[in-house]
Amino acid sequence: MQSQSITRRGFVLALLATAVGACSASPNKESTGEYLDDSVITTKVKSAFVADKTVKALDIKVETFKGVVQLSGFANTQTEIDRAVELARGVKGVESVRNDIQLKSRQG
């Protein structure tokens, strides 16, 4: 009986260690908490775009990884790009902003 109890405890401890390890962060992977924080940041940035008259929210993609917001997509003017970056930087929790927004071509 004693041996079986020790085996169960060992199994439970191993299971807990695995679960905790799965929630930890690495340079290429976020922890569960970081993922949730980044999801909130992304939502707040997109909401700021929707509320702003300059930025066309549907044309700009927002991704967040460990507090770094990456903007991509297309804008009609440089003013729209600049405003999107400004709005993203203004969101609480944003560490930095990477701007990959491209100007739409006026040709054609």
C-alpha cells in the first residue's frame, strides 16, 4: 500500500511539473499568461483603429508577441500609417511597434 501511494504521488508530481513546464515561456513561445496579455493588447489596438476616423481597421492586421505589436497590411496615405503606429504605441502594455504597413499603389 505504501509503495502504491508513493507511486501515485510521483505520478502526480510528474504531471504537475509537465503542466507547469507547458505554461512557461521560451524565446519563441509565449506562456499562457503572455498569450492572454498579448490577445488583450491586440484587441485594444484594433479597437483604437475602429474608433479612429483616419485608420481603416479592416485593412491593417495586428499581431502581438510578448508585448511587441506588429502592424501589416495596406493604407491609403502616410498619415494613416503614422496614425496607426501612434495609436498602437498608446495602448497600455505595448513594449514596441513594428510597422510593416505598405502604401496602396495609386497606379491603375
